[in-house]
Amino acid sequence: ITMQVPGGWLSARYGGKLVLALSMFWASLFVWTTPFFINYFPLLIASRVITGLGEAMTYPCIHALIAAWVPEGERAVSIGFIWGGAYVGTMIGYVLSPIIIENLGWDY
């Protein structure tokens, strides 16, 4: 929630596409640092928190993009598919993660 309000403001001011790209770059950069901090817990936690702050801006960006690009009568369906897909992806990840770990090891 901390970054959703600024993310919405930035999306309204500069456009959802730019803010979404920058927030995903930010989040991806700090996800990439996770393995380097695995042996130093405070930096690992800081990296994960900063990742979450970047990812938090995606929610208002997506709504700004929908408002700009999707016709008014189709917005509710679009939002339903987007957020429904996010939850389905999470469920698939929960099912596949143990299988991948069991067969390939935890570092994949």
C-alpha cells in the first residue's frame, strides 16, 4: 500500500506504461540481488522489501493502462481476467514449485 498511492499519482502524471516499465525494472533488479544476499539476512530482507515496493506500483499502473486503452464497457471484464490470471498463476506456482524442487533441486 505504501507505494500504490505514489504509483497511481506517477501513472496519472507520466503514463502507466512508463511507470510500469520502471517499477518492473526496479523489482527485477532487486530480485536479481537475492542470491547475493542469501548469507546476510538483513540485506536479504532489505532486498525483498525493496522488491515489494517496486512491485506495489504495478497495481495502479495496470488500472491506468486499462482506463486509457480498454473501452469503457469492457473494463470490468479486462480487470477480472488480469487479476484472475494473477491468482491462477500463483496457484500454478504453488503446485509446480515442489515438483521442480524435488526433481531439479532448490536452486532452480
